[in-house]
Amino acid sequence: MAETGTKTPRERYRDQVRAEVKEHAREQIATAGASALSLNAIAKRMGMSGPALYRYFASRDDLITELIRDAYRSLADTFRAAAASGADLPGLAHALRDWALADPQRYFLIYGTPVPGYHAPDDVTGIASEIMAALLDASTELPVDGPTTPFEVDLQAHRHWAGDHPAPPAALRRALTFWTRLHGVLSLELAGHFTGMGFDPAMFFDSELAGLADDTQGAP
């Protein structure tokens, strides 16, 4: 009998198999994309039957959900650690880039082209909201310069994406601007669109950050 709070050998074996399945899934996604993910192909590589593998993941969507949940949790934890160390918006931006460069396919799994027919469950959306909350926290700490813009008024009326975060309209705009523009730069870099252009992507990223800081703080 296992002691309270410890896993039985069967539970440990199940965790091991599930971890191996996810590793093979990540390799498949890196090769052919998430839409081509096949549990039967993974089962064959592991020397298992398809029905046997379905005891660990009920469907392809179940497996995709686990991979997406892991990716969001990893990024949320990265942001939390960066914020705890005192990172400001540029610091969070660098944490995002480092995280993305460490595993581009993980990045594209959650910020690339959606998998046709797949819909993430609510708990995955909840983890993603932790990432935006970190940006909103950092955005709220910065001073507000200038009058409220028409877009900020519109954001105030459509702030459901910010959850229950009390960020003022200017902070909503600042966080959204950082999020969208930096993802644009990162997506191009990770997809190889800067290859052969000769410039340093890291320097370009820093230049965009500097421009964003000016834009979102109302610099002339």
C-alpha cells in the first residue's frame, strides 16, 4: 500500500507513458504541424496498439489540450518569475522572446495558426489570462501621459479580454499594444522571414521595444 500523498507504481507508470506520448507528439508537430498529429502514428512508434494508447489520451484533441495547457503554463510561470524579479514591460518582452526561441514549435502551438476544429477548454483560457494579467500589472505601473484616446474609450467598453483586472484604459491599450506588436515581430523571426536579410533580430527586437515604450507613453 502506497503512503498517503505518494503515487502508486501504476500511477507512476501512467505518468511516464503520458509524458512519452507528449514528447512524440511534440516531435510530430515540429515536423508536420499540429493539424497532422496522429495518435495511431505515436502508438506505432511506441510499440503499442491504437486502442491501448487511447487509455492514456481519449482523443487527438485531448492530447492537443495537454500540450497547449503545458505551453501556456510554462509561459505563465516564466512571466511570474520575471515579474517577481522586478521585470518591467521590456523585461517581460525579453522573457517572452527567450521562451519562444527556446522552443519555437511550442510557441506556434499556442500563437500560430489555430488547429482546424479544435476548441480549447475554459481552464486553458484561464491559464492564458495569467499571462495577460502580468502585462497589465506592468502596464499599470507606468505613468499616464496625455488625454484619453478614442481607442482607449472603446477598450474600456470592451475589456472582457482583461478579465477582472482593474487596469485603467491607458494601461489596457499599452498592454495590448505590446502584446500584438511583439508577437508580430516574434512570429516573423521564428518563421524564418528575417533569414538572409542581414540584420540582427535581437537588435531589431530591442529597437521595436524602444519604439513601443515611446508610443505607449506618449513621447513626441
